[in-house]
Amino acid sequence: MSDTNLDPAEDAPHRRFNPLTGDWVLVSPHRTRRPWQGKQETKTPDNRPAFDPKCFLCPGNLRAEGERNPAYHDTFVFPNDFAALLPESIAPDSGSELLRAAPASGECRVICFSPRHDLTLPEMDTDAITRVVDVWADQIRELGAKWRWVQVFENKGEIMGCSNPHGHGQVWAGDYLPTLPAREDERQRDYFASHGASLLLDYVADERRRGERIVVEGEHWTALVPYWATWPFEMLLLPHRRAIPRLPDLAPSERSDLAQTLRRLLIRYDNLFETSFPYSMGWHGAPTGDLQEKDTAPWQLHAHFYPPLLRSATVKKFMVGYEMMAEAQRDLTPEQAADRLRALPETHYKEQAG
Ligand code: H2U
Ligand code: ZN
């Protein structure tokens, strides 16, 4: 390496361990100096009307399969017309040990965050975001009575393959513990068995002492770039004051603080590249259904945010090459990402004077 400004303590390539998944990530800080001549995505113009007569999610409109949305006023939940999981499942039997299948039944819903076609979460007020938090919690409670894993998520932005700009999320509930939550379940239980404490509560306490990766701190909630983050501006959002296994367990004050912390975080995200910041986010909590009765003490509720953008509204990070073949890798360090997000204002760029 011919770079003379290299600080070996800060810039040397190294690997970091993700205790929630057991995965490693290669961190190569010196590579942030590399020039970019690759693909630029086009910036989607952000001037939507408050109501779009052709939108499948706007109040009063017809959906793709002919159902009509009610004239809803805050949030609205409906069964996904193209559900990935159905209530009945039969697995194909190949008769071969190497061609294995398993049944997978469940149900899928869509959650509209607001009747307004032009608003995303960071542009909604805290009360309206609190109602979204309540809907998330209600969905987990209701669907969790029947299904083992209820995945609440939001896939935001065209760059993430999101089909509709109207602010919405989804819920997929199924009768099995999917791959990633199963790993988190196992690792949190292992940690609890060996330490007698919650992995994520220990982790967030450590991070709050250090401070360098914290982006937003509320009364109950912390948003931080995890030490082991793989996406450039990845975020972990979790309650730091007490053990809380699932969204429905949140007290009213914890729900409004979540709404406020979310709003502050998402405004920073939008301000980073002055664009409606794309990401996939989702909630992880203790499993439900017939797994509900298992000890929940190892589990701490949290949300992951995985945004694809790297250096501008149009330059995306690709998980390719070494990352597809060997292990995730990042150039920008989690500490640098947290610094950049912390330096931004908490007034949305669309509302800033000038
Ligand atoms: P995404 O843009 O994140 O894919 O979310 C849109 C979801 O809404 C998608 O899962 C559903 C799609 O199946 N949908 C309906 O259920 N009804 C419609 O009329 C349009 C889209
Ligand atoms: Zn709409």
C-alpha cells in the first residue's frame, strides 16, 4: 500500500464479528479513498400529489384485484392481494434427501402509514408515527396468536424494488421460524445461558458508554450504527432501559419515544443526501405462536435498517464479488457513518429555510 496518510490503528483492514448472527464482516477503511466511476442510479423526483387517483394504496381507490380501499383517515391495513404465504401449504415430496422441502403457511398484509400519498414516515408528525407503532404492535399481537414468526417490515424506495411510493409497510406471518430470526434466537439464547444477561441490553449499555457509534438517543430508545454493520449506513434501533421482548410489550411512553426517535433518525437519513432515503427495515422480537411460551428473557426487541446508498443519492453499494462469494465487506467505517449522521440537523431538508 503506497498511501502515506495511512494510520495503521484506524485504517488497517480487519474483520468484525456480528454476535446476533455469527457472521463476520471485512472492514477496509483505507479503500474509501478509491475513485468512483461506476453506476449512478437516477434520483427519483420527489414531488408527489397528496392524492393519486391511480395509486393502489390511496383512500377510496380500487386495488389491482378489484377491492376498493375505504376512505381511511390515518392508518389502513389490508390483506396482501398477492400474498407470498397462504393459509394452507403442502410441500412437494421429491423422494430425495438432497431435494428437501418443507410446508410454509401463513398470511400477508399491507399497512398504509397515512392516507397521504406524498408523506413518508419522517415527514409525518410524532402522533401519526405513534399510530403506526400501535398498528405494528397490534399486528404482532393479533397474528402472533396464531403464527410463529410475524415479520413487520418496510421496503422503501424504487432502488429497493419498492413498487409504490405511497408510504407503506408489510406484515408476513408464517408457521415457521425463518432463517435469520432463527439465528438471532439461537445466539441470544446461547449468550443468555452463558452470561445470565441479555446480549442486546449488554451491547447497548456498552455502546452508550462509548458513544462513538450512537446516532440518536431518546429517553427509552437508542439508534446506533452497529460495530459489525455491513451496509454503509446500517442502523440498529432498540430500547435501552429495560428488557422488552416484543412490540406489544411497549408502554405508551415507550411508544411515543419510539415515534420521536424514529422521526429524528429518519430525518437525519433524508438529510444525508437530501433525498427520500431508501432502505429495508424490519422488526425482530421474541417468536410467537406456539413458541410464545419459551423464555423471552434472552430476547430484546429491535429494528434493523439496511439502506443501500453509499456516497450520494445515486451511488449504491453493491454486495457483489467477494461479498457474494466469501463475506460482507465495507470501506466506510461504522464510526465514520455515525459521525456523518450525527453531524446532520434534525429539521427535514424540505422544511429548512432557503
Ligand atoms: P412493495 O412495494 O414493498 O412491494 O409493497 C407493495 C405490496 O402491496 C406488494 O406486496 C401489495 C403487493 O403485493 N399490493 C396489493 O396487495 N394490492 C394492490 O392492489 C397493489 C399492491
Ligand atoms: Zn397513494
